[in-house]
Amino acid sequence: MHDIRLIRDDPGAFDAGLARRGAEPVAKAILALDEERRALTTKLQEAQSRRNEASKAIGKAMGQGDTETAEALKAEVAELKRIMPEMEETERALGDKLKDALGVIPNIPFEDVPEGADEEDNVEISRWGDVPRFDFEPKEHADFAPALGMEFETAARMSGARFTFLRGPMARLHRALGQFMLDHQVNVGGYTECAPPLLVKDEAMYGTDKLPKFAEDSFQTMVEPSKEALQEVNARMDAAVKDEDFQLANDLVHELEDLYRPNPQSRRWLIPTAEVSLTASVMGELLDEATLPLRMTALTDCFRSEAGSAGRDTRGFIRQHQFTKCELVSVVRPEDSEAEHERMTRAAQEVLEALGLPYRTMLLCTGDMGFGARKTYDLEVWLPGQNAYREISSCSNTGDFQARRMNTRYRVAGEKKKTEFVHTLNGSGLAVGRALVAIIENYQQGDGSVRVPEALHSYMGGVTKLEPV
């Protein structure tokens, strides 16, 4: 969420920031809506003040025996009482409209973020590790991993596309990876381990900028209507048809549909990333400066509908509806967020290095950053089967964008009344499934087996190689 005061102070600079992301200018429309709301607020305040003055004047006029003035004042107060609820409702509606308009505007990139349209304009910062050389033609994981226990067809029969069933040592390697990542981030990275909910309310999704813009990318629950409600509507439907009141019958069809629509009060969202539940753990809080920085990590399942990604990575274990990720979240003072961003990115890099996986660090351009980010580093791991680097971690600094949406502040030390919005950051440390793919491809052997990286041996109960069955 953007600070409306900054837009008022310099609308040109705001639109210029959006233009760097390829977004259309919006300041004029936002300010017009803001001005309309503020003007109505002023009128409402004046009406409230006049109502109070007139109410007091009634008693004075009555005390002086001025019945005519008293009656006129009573009529004025009655009229104000009549119109003020309408004004208050209009003010609320305009406030909601302004909030909705601000809620779909992306964050403004930092000045050092390179301009560009898409991933082709991202800037490589560094590389680590040597790309492995094979004395055979390396394969993509989808072509040989099924013999190792990565079963795509099994999952497809029960769940459909973009789900995978892991079995035996492959499942253990997946679990070992997640545990290794979590242990590293706790013991080395200094993050606090958390076990957050996997289902969250609208407020948590909105606060972490996943709603309203990305609703179709996430899964949500649906509450079954009560038997009594269905019976009542069906009985009215039967009566309408019997009376040949087909307009009413048609209206009742829509009423039935509404019963099955998710209710914002009862629905929950499956988290697309633990960023949502970890960041929302401070939603609405007023924190003490002494508690900052807060660094949290969690190993959770994540769920994404992957709307709009048809045809992308449909083979294999790269892009799934359900996947596991070790998430990193930091809540810091504004002046610490840039240094925290570098620290978080390093925490993710260390995991790849410990696993011996070659990678490169990319600074995303303005056109490739996520909606809520001001600056993002992507880590891309080398996949021999694709002969390419592929994203395995994304570490972003959102500034106060999420904090404003969540209303999360901290009390400045030594100043009783001064508060400021925190800055929030999030990153993957790492995506477990993609790390599994990277290990399978980088450690593959000519006979179809896969060596287990030494860092995982203690997690594998003596298993040092996955053998094809």
C-alpha cells in the first residue's frame, strides 16, 4: 500500500516510479478520488459541528421563550440527522474505493534497480561453483527420476497434473533437504523456527499483497451450505415452478449459486508461500524497537493454482500446485532493510554452496520484479539436463509496502509517541523441490543413479546414492 501523502506531495515522481515498471500513470485519478473523499469528510465534520451548535442553541432559545427560533433549530437538527448517515455511508464507500485503487498499484522500485521489460533485462551480479562435466549426455530429471521414486503418473491419477508422488529414498532425500535447509537457517542464519498455519484469512493475504490482484493464483476453501438452507431454497423453487413464476425460479437459481460461493468471513486461503503467515504474524502490531529485527523461518507446504502459466514447465517437478519451501522473513527498521536484504540473500546462497550446486545471482529489472517488491535478487541454480540456470530462490525487500497494508508499526526508542512503519523482507532459503531437481541433475551418474551430497549424509540414515529400480 502506498502513502497517499507522498502521492499528494509529488504526483509526478510517483508516476515516474510506476513508469519505470512499465505501469500507467495513476496519480491524477488517485488524487481526484482522494480530493472527493476529503471534501466530503470536511462537509461531514462541518455538519457534525453545526448539529452540536444547533442542539445547544435549542435549549438556550427555549430558556428565553423564543419558540420560533427553537422550532427552526429543531428542524435544522432533524435535517442534519437525516442527511448525515447518507454522508457517512458515502464517505465510507469513497474510502473503500480509494483503498481498492491503491491496493492494486505495484510498489515503486529502488533507484538502483535496473530498468527493463522482462527477465532478459535482469543483471547478473555473480556466479559460484563450476558447472559439472559429464562423460555421458546428462538427462533432464523427468526422463530418469521416475526410476528413482519420483512418480508423476501416480500423482496424476489421484490429483491431476502438476502433482508428484515421491517414494522410498527419493522421498527421504526430499525430507532431508528440507530439514537441512531449516537447520541451516536456524543454526547458521540466526532465524527463529516457526510452524505457522497453512490456511489464512483474507486479511493476511491482503496484508502481504496477495489480494486482490493475485486471487486467481491461490487456492481457497469453500464452506458447504447447511442442509436447512438448501431445503428452504429448494422448497421455494418447487413452489415457484408449480405457480409458473419462472422469474422467481430464475432468481432462486442465483440464490442457490450464492449459497455455494465462498463467504469472506468463513473462507480460508491455502498459503502460496509461508511469507504470508510469517509476515502476517505481526499484522496490526505496535512493536518495540528493541525487538527488531525479527527473523523467522518455516518449512511448509505451499499451494499455487499457477493461473496464467499454461504450457510452462509442465514436465517434471519444477512448477507444481503443491510444493515445499523453506521461507525466510525479516521485519526490520527502515534504515536496516537494505543491509538485511543482502544478509538474507547470503543466507540462501550458503545453502546452495553447502550442497555444492553451481548458481548465479541476478538483480531483477523493474519489469520482472514481483508486485510488492522494491528490489529483488534471484538465485538461479544450474540444471545440466536443461543446460540452463533456473530460479530456485527469490529474495525481496518490500520496504513499508506490506506494513502499511497490515498496519504494522514500531515505537521509536526514547520517543513515547513517535511510531513508524516497519520494513518487511522475504526470501526462499530454498525451494525444496527445485533443490531436489538440481541435485538429481547435477549428481546424476551414467548408470542412472544419483549421488547424495555429503552435506545430507547425516540426514539420510546411511544412504549415499539413489539407485534406479
